[in-house]
Amino acid sequence: MLTDLFPNLNMEDFWDATYETFYMTLLGLLGTFILGILLGLLLYLTAKDGIWQNKFINLIVAAAVNIFRAIPFIILIFLLFPFTDFLLGTIRGPNAALPALIIGSAPFYGRLVEIALKEVDKGVVEAAKSMGAKTRTIIFRVLLPESMPALISGLTVTAIALIGYTAMAGVIGAGGLGNYAYYFGFQRRDFDVVLVCTVAIVIIVFIFQFIGDFISNKLDKR
């Protein structure tokens, strides 16, 4: 039926592109989550009155986060071409997009992690300290569990931005729905292909938003 409504749409290519978009988004999100948590914790712990208060390290981390957040994603991909080529031996395909996706979105998520950690009641942290809890215990038993709903909400926002990034990466050969819409839709003037890819991306965004909201609400005990 879809082929009747959209005559230029090749269903096999479309499903391959959809799979690649999910592949890039999920792996990119996993890397972003790990790196973003590390950046957010460093920003929080080394800040003034933090457990590891260190003005120099905080300044360096904050500067790196701000710089990578300021670079437009499409330019960041070009800047990372030599690094991607060195790491993976290619600059094309879904795997080649992952370094740029993670490095582009982790600083953004790192700031959201820092904000979430700041919202944790300082009294709870002080109580853990007074009972002799080590820093590792405070991080994994207090800070991360207490801020988990906000961390999931932040990850949902980041995931949606990441889906947009995969579409941009597709224009320069990373694969996915962005790639399919540009090369098989826009360049051939087959705009029914562009329309279907756009609708598919919107549906994927809705899926991630629904899952993120569901998990966040389940974890929020307030």
C-alpha cells in the first residue's frame, strides 16, 4: 500500500535506513550517557564546595564542555574526520558517525547531569559524609540514585537531539534516514521519499520521548 501512495519509495532501502538510524541513535546514546555522566560528575565534584573542589580542573572541564557545545554539529563531523579515519579506518557508514555523535552530544548531556546533581538535597550528601561514607559511596548510593529521574529526563532530551544529528550525519554518507532522504529523495526530486523519511523520524522521536517519560515517571517517587 505504501508503494502505491509513495511510488518512489523502496521499502527494503527504507527499512535498512530506519535500522541504521536506530543503530546510530542507540549506540550514540550509550556512549553519550557514559561520557556525559563522567563530565557531569567532574563538573559537580570539582566545583566550589564540591567533594573534590579543584578550580583548575573545573575550569578545564567546563571550557572543554563549552567549546564542544559551541561547535555546530555538521562542522564537528568535518573536524573529526581525521580522528574517525584513524580510529575506524573509514569516514563513511553508521559506525563512522558514532565518534562525532558521542563527542557532539556528551558535553550537552554533561551539563544536564551537572544541573541534576545540583538539585540533590545537600543535607542528604552531608548526612552521608557525617556517617563516614566514601566518595564512591556518595556518588553511587546518593548522588546518582537521587538524581536518576532528572538524569533520565535529560537523556531523553539528548536522545531527541541525537536523532537530529543522525539525520545531519546521513547527508555526508553516514547512512540512516537522513542519508536516504537526501540522496534518494531530495537529489532525485522524489519528495515522497523525503516525506516518508520525515514522518519516520518524527515517529522515532515520539517513541524515545514516550519511553523516556515513562521511565522517568516510574523512578520519580515524589
